[in-house]
Amino acid sequence: MALSLDERLRSAVAALLHATGESQADLAAALGVSQAQVSRRQSGAAAWSVAGCDLVAAHYGIDVLDLLAGPTRATESLPDHRRRPVRSTSRARQATAQGGGNS
């Protein structure tokens, strides 16, 4: 079953938060709203406005249509400099998963 636009948007914002290592409080500060407002929007108790979508997309440096397309497109569009640094243990896991680890 396909996700609704609201669900895709909430999933995309959650994925962007994860990919950048930001918290809801960090996003709220960037948008000029309270953390509680971001939380309500992310839980579905309130809706993201069109203006809010524009602000979120601009904050992450992606096109608003990529944000609305869902979490995969949103995170793929995220500029490299906005991604959280990969921890060394994660790099080792990635190398192992890609066949680059020692056997």
C-alpha cells in the first residue's frame, strides 16, 4: 500500500534528521519554531504547511519536490556536506559488507 503524501513527508523529515544527525530541536531552531511544533508535525497531530516544506527543504539544501517524494529521494538528494560524519566502526562494517574486510 502506498504512503500518503503526509506519511511520505514525515518519513522524509525523519530520514533527513537521521542522515544529518540533527534532532527535532535542531530542526525547530533552524525553522524558527518550537521543538514541540516539529514533534506534532512528525507525529501527525499537525500537518506540515507548504511554507514549512519549503523551509525544511531549504534547510537541508534539497529541492522541495525531493522532500515530498519521500525518504529515499530526500536522503539521496542531501548534499554530502550536510551528512553526518561516518564513524570509523561504520566504515569498517561498510567495507566488510562490500567484501573489503579481512577474512
